[in-house]
Amino acid sequence: MRLRTVVGACAVMLALGVPSTAAAASPPGANDWTCRPTAERPHPVVLVHGTAENQLNNWLFMSPALKSAGYCVFALDYGGSGGEALGVYGTGPIAPSARQLDAFVTRVRTATGARKVSLVGHSQGGMMPRQYIKFEGGSGEVDDLVGLAPSNHGTSRQLPAPAGFLCVACGEQAAGSPFLQHLNAGDETPGNVSYTQIVTRYDEVVVPYTSGYLAPGANTTNITLQDRCPLDLSEHLAVPYDHVALQWVKNALARPGPADPAFRPRCL
């Protein structure tokens, strides 16, 4: 999710050296359909970008890092609503986006032979998979869901649509929206899925930042980056590029259950 216009989104991509028209390109390390999971890394990792982002600009850092750690890594673009030529995805209605994720996970599982995948998502990409898990049959297909600054309970900030494009997902991520009320009714963490939520106190998009937390439980770990690394200044857009966040992601993926609350990352 981004508090940016299309101009802002393009500026971020250009700052990263990524042309906006490269939205269909995979991030380094992702979408090798010949990759086969190992006994040590049995679950492929599917990366799920945020609102008005795409797989390339969201995962330039984490995708190769997770690939180097031995995972089969995959990423998709979802939720296009007219801005695809500019690399703007994740703006369409969230429920159909969850069905797109479902179809992509099926493709990954078929190609790799894996029974389950792990999901790592940023912003809307950390929250939208819960729709897939809860309502689209994903509870038996997902081992871990790791959310980076996820919009689980929405935001009190108004999210303007990218200039010239409809952004249904922006309204659906407003705190108290009918979509979020439906998603969060009852069990917030259904299925035999491990839920790890990684948030930052400096989040200027998901406000308050604690709205990224999920209800406490045996299969849930809620993490604020600054609780372990007080000098970590990462804000919303920077979390997928944060070395401390990466360590938490690796901890969550490499162990049974969610991230270990007692884990102490190396503060850089």
C-alpha cells in the first residue's frame, strides 16, 4: 500500500533504477519454475506486493536474499485496474486479488510438487492473503504468512487513488471498512498457519502501526522492529528493504510456527 500518486510510484522505481514499464519482470531470484524445494527448505516462498506496487519494485532486496538462503522463490503481480503499463498493481478489489493469489499458489505447488507454500507480503500483500486463507481454501495450502507493515485492520489515513486510476483496494483498506469487518470477524488467524506480523513505529501509511497486529495466539507473533532495534528508522515503504526485517522473515520461515518472539536480530 502506498500513499503516493503514479508520479510518486514512478519516482520510487526510478530511484531504484527500475523503469516503470518493467512491471512484468520478476525480481532477481524469483520465478524459476524449474526450482525444486529441498528437505531443509520444503516450502516455496511466494512474495505478495502492496497497493500500487509490483513484484519487481517491492522485492528487489528480499527475493535474492531468500533465494540465497535456499528457498524456491516466486512472485506475482495482482489486482491490476488500468495502471499496468506504469507498473501500478494491487488497486483492484481485494477479494478477486485473493483469488488471483489462489491460482498462482496452485501453479507454484503444481510446478514444485510442494504441498504447501509460505507467503511473505508487504502492506496489502500482508493482509490480502488472509482473505485467501480464510475464504478461498488457502488454509490447507499455506505454512507461514509473514506480513511486513500489513494493513490487517486498515488505516486511519485516507489513501488517495493513483492519479487517473480507480483504486477500490484503497477504500477497502480504510479502518472499519465493510471488507475489513468481514475479514476480521471471528478468528483472525484460521487454519494450521503460522502468522508473523512485522511492523514499524514509523509507518506513515498504516496508521496506527499497531493495526498491523493480529489477535494473540499460539500461532501468532507480532513484532515491532524498534523493540529490538530502537535505531531502525524504516518507515512503510522501507520495510521490505530492511535488513532487520529480513532477519525476522528468515527466522519465521526456518522454524516450526511463527517467528520466535525471543529472537534477537543483529541491528545494523
